[in-house]
Amino acid sequence: MKETDSLIKKALKFKEGGLTDYEIAEELNVSKETAAWLLTRGKEKKPEGELKVGWRSIGVSPSRIGSISYALSDIILEEMEKREMDADVVVGIAINGIPFATYIAEELGLDLAVFRPHHEKAGAFCSNYATIASKNVVIVDDVIGTGETLKSAIKAIKAEKGNPVLCVCLLNKRSMNDVGGVPLRCLIRARAL
């Protein structure tokens, strides 16, 4: 209960700071439903099967981010060899996928692109980074819950005439092996029993 109280306080502080419910969910690494539940101070029925994921001990250390990114790079190489395909661009999902995507792009000698998802609109690619048209794209994020953020990125990549070939993340909170037909590989898979 102590951790739940802490999450409620954080959610309320983020709300006071002007974040939307969607942004609060992203910041706390919980579903939108759980964020809404936290903001009502637990007065509504708690969503079932939710896992709170915190990776601050990784995020505060560039060397740890680099080490995790190296492991993700190895998974990407394994998948590219297995599927006999190449990648041209690594897309980091803002905000938490960007540090990993940056290290991965450096490790694999690929271009870097950044996708900013939006909970009500299509999302957009940041113009200061690589374009994805006519390129094979690997998508990187930190945690996959419902898969909606990755689905949005895949849709946006296809709209820009890119070819999404693989999604990778640190943690998969579901039993998905693909997102919208694009293979999904993660370092860790966790499920509520």
C-alpha cells in the first residue's frame, strides 16, 4: 500500500504540473486506466493485472543505459540474421526509448530517428533526425504494455513510406510476439498471474 500511496502522490503532483493523464501514465510506466485510477486516489475499481515498472537505477547511469542498449543491439543483430534482412534506421520512441535508440544506432552504425507519440493524434517524427522513407526501421521503446504506442509508431512509419522490420524494448508486459505484424523482441517478459 505504501508504494500505491507514493504513486498516487506522484500522479497528483504531475497533474498539478500540467501533465495530461496520458503523459502521467507514460511518466509512471503504467496504463492510462491505472493513471486515471491513481488520480481518483483509488476510489474507482483498480485495473487488474497492472505492473508498475521502474528502471531509474538504469536511467540515472549512462553506462548502464549503454550496457542495456548493447544487449538490445545484440538482439537486433540476431533477428536481422535470422530474418535475412538489414536495418537502416533506429527510431527511438520519445521520451524513454530515445537514450537506448541513440546507443543502439551508434553501436550498429545506423541512422537515428525520433518519434513523438500523441495519445489523440498520429504522432510525429522529429525533423532534426533521420528520415525513414524507403528505409528498414527498427523501433525502440522502454516498456510495452498495451502496444498502442508501438502501433502508432508503425502506422506513422508506414505513412512516411518506411518499412518497420522489428520492435525492441526492455520489458514486455504482455504475451505479444509481434505488434501489428512487426516482430517484437524484449530483454524481459513479465506477466501478472
